[in-house]
Amino acid sequence: MEKKFDELYSDAQFAFSIGRYDTAIELGKKALTIAPNEVKVYSLVGNAYLVQNKLNDAEQYFVKAEDLDPNTGERYFDLGNCYFGQQRLKEALEQYASAIKLGCRDEVMQKLYYVVGIINQLDGKRAEALVNFEKADAIDGLNNDRTDILLKKTQIYVEQNNLPQAENCALQLKLLMPNEFKSYQLLFQIYLEQRKIDEAGDVLAEAEQYCGDSPEEATEIRFDRAMLYCFMAENDPEKQEVHFSNAEAVLDEIEASPDSSELNRCEAILTRADICYKLNRIDQAIEFAGKVEKITDPELAEYAERARYTLIRCFSHKNDFVNARDYARILKDSENSFYKHYSYYAEAYASKRIAETAHARSNDYIGLYNAAIAYYRNCTVTSPGDFLAYLFRAKCYVDIGKFDKAEEIGKLLPADAQANLNDYINQERRR
């Protein structure tokens, strides 16, 4: 009987290792008819159910394994994973705490701290998550697990604006994944955030050398190259036109490439429109944005809306408020909260400017401002943290001369936004 059990268990292990989970379960259950108290079989069958997301079945076997072997940390780790999959996070943490207390193999401990860190993140406890990711990172384990841990740590450091630590993690990721473009791209973005332009250029050159074999990666590298030139333009005003020109050349390559998707072409065209706007080449910006605004493909709807946003800004810049108003009215149907917020204000503002012309002195625009104010007020009731709704509502009050109300709302805004609003209030008061 012992020989038969060993054969069944060995075959079950092999079936599990090649992904034949149903076979592993079947063989494991047969083994349990011979040795009903063998903990390792309960653990094997439980994990076979777990990887198939059959969590209720997995739970039964993990509970039994834990009852039979209560002094081994791995049993609690297994049951904790089952509870985690069921979103029973409090119970999962209880199991993981027992696993940590009893101790597990290094590989399991690394995974354990990593999963606890994820639970901390889900609970909004970033500091606690970081501690557990650090503990996981300190334990020797598989590189696949370590890359996930480093990605999580990098994300938290970026959220905390601790960019030197984020850079350190991203550098480690690049060493672990020297052929993965995403590791270079992450480090590139962190360098840009720190205004380390030379380092950003160097890591992008590395990416071009060791990655970029696929058309998708080659396109991503081009976009990053264009982003780098735009960043250089913003930080080097004396050579702004040269840098923007270099960015435009790269974007032209993307637009002309047969490997570029329609989505990438839209992104390239709208980025060129933004560059033209910044260089005061407004008619060119309108021409570029107009190409994308006409697109009717539902999958590219967000680009058409972004084009309308650009067109509103361009026509407002040219004092063509009729066109600006018309595009604002279209954009009011957007499901994107920023575009929707912006369009309500843009429509009212454009209507006011039209009314101020010599041929159309009317107060009809007041109704649009009141409608916009009501819309923003409702937004702040349904979403109290909607910062933009407060800001646009305050600007509406400024435009209709209710400066005290605008200042009152301004007290709810962050310091820099309040300062900009106060500048706008003072400017309008002097008119």
C-alpha cells in the first residue's frame, strides 16, 4: 500500500508540475483513500484547486492540512492565499501572521511579505506596504518575484515623491530585466521627473540598443524620444524651437511608419498640435487637431475629444469665440470629467466674449454661467473631492463679477491654485 501511495503522490506531483491540475486532483484524492492523514497531499490538491480559482474547494483541503499540521507556517500561508483570493482580507492577514510567527522557507517568506504588502496597498496603507515590500526584497528568492516587488516599491516611492529611492529600485529592475523595455522606460520617466536629462537620454539609448525589436517597442521608444525633446524645449527656452523641431521630426516618423497603429498616429498628430500651440503656430495646431476631431471610430473617441479640447484652446487664442463655443457644446457630452468640466466653462466664457463684441451686446451668457455653476455645485455634492469643479465654479463667479463668492471658494483650493485664482480675480477687478 505504501508503494502504491508513493506512486500516486509522485504522479500527482508530476501532473501538477505540467499544469494538468484536474489529473493532479484526481490522483491526489486516490492517494488520500490510502493515507487519509497525509498533509502533503491535502496541500497539493488544495493548490491544484487554487490555481484553477476553485477557491471553496481549495479552502476545504487547506483547512484540513492546517488541522493535521498546525505547527508548520506553510499551511497558514496556503490558507491565507485562499482567503486572499476570496477577498477575505482580514482572515488572510490572520493566516499570514501565523505563518510569519511559525516561519516558512525563504521562498515562501518572500511571497508572504509581498502579498501582505499588496493587502496594505489595498487598504491605503502605503508606509506599511513599503515596509513589507522591503522585507520581501531582503529575502533571497526567485527573480520573477523580485521584479514584482521592485515594481511595487518603485510605485510607492513615486507616489511619495521619493524619487531618489524610486530611481534606485528602477536601476535594480533594469539589471534584473535587461531585455525588457518597460524597465528602461520606467527609469527614463523617473529621470525626467528629476530633470536628469542626460541620464534620461542615456537610458533611452540603452533601450534602443537592447530592446526595440518589435514594432510596438520601436514606436514606444520614438514616443519617449519625442517626449525627451519636448522636455528639453520646456527647460531650455533659448533652444526651444530646435528641440521642438526635433520632436516634430520623430513624431513625423511615427505618423508615416506603416507599423504605427491608428491610435499611435492620433497620439503623434495631437502631440504635434500641442507643440504648434506652444510655438504660437495656431493655424497649424488647428489643422492637426482637425484631422483627429473628424474621426468617428468609437475606439478612438478619446482622441477626438482631446482634439476638440485643443481646438477650443486654439480658437479662443485667436479670439474666434464662435468656433470655440461650438466645440465646447460638443464636448459637453464627454464622459471624461475634465473635458466635461472644461466645456461648461468654455461655452459660458466664449458666449460672454461674443456678447462683448460691438454687434452683440446681450446678457444671455449669464444663463450659461448659472447653468455651469449649478452643474459644478452638483459635482461637488456627489464628489466632494472634485477639485476642478470648485476651481471652475470659482472662475464662473469671477466672470460674472461675484468676486466675494469666488474668493470664498478659493479658500477650499490648494495654495498654488488659490494663488492663481486670486491673480485672476485681481485682473478681472481691474477691468
